[in-house]
Amino acid sequence: MKEKRRIANGTAFSEVWTRKVAILKCTGEGIQEKMNEFSSYQTTNFTVTYIIYESLY
């Protein structure tokens, strides 16, 4: 699966998880047991963007 390759190549697990949760919330499905049945990087109906926040403290 594309997500597993991204994690193996250095993408943070939290990025993959956040993308999945955002898509499932947007569709109204919510977190479910079958989250491994789709890849958040292969979904074409959504554009997932994110902001990297770096604390100044």
C-alpha cells in the first residue's frame, strides 16, 4: 500500500493518520475498523492540505 511505502521512506506515521482521519470526518464515516481499506494518498475526491506548526518556545 502506498502509505506503508511512505512511512518506510520517512513520512511520519502521524501525517498518514491525520490524512485518514480528515477524510473520514469529511465523508461523515468517522474512525472505523476498516481504515486500512483505503489510502489517503490515492483518494481523488479530496485535497488534503496541512500546516506545519513550529513552536517558538
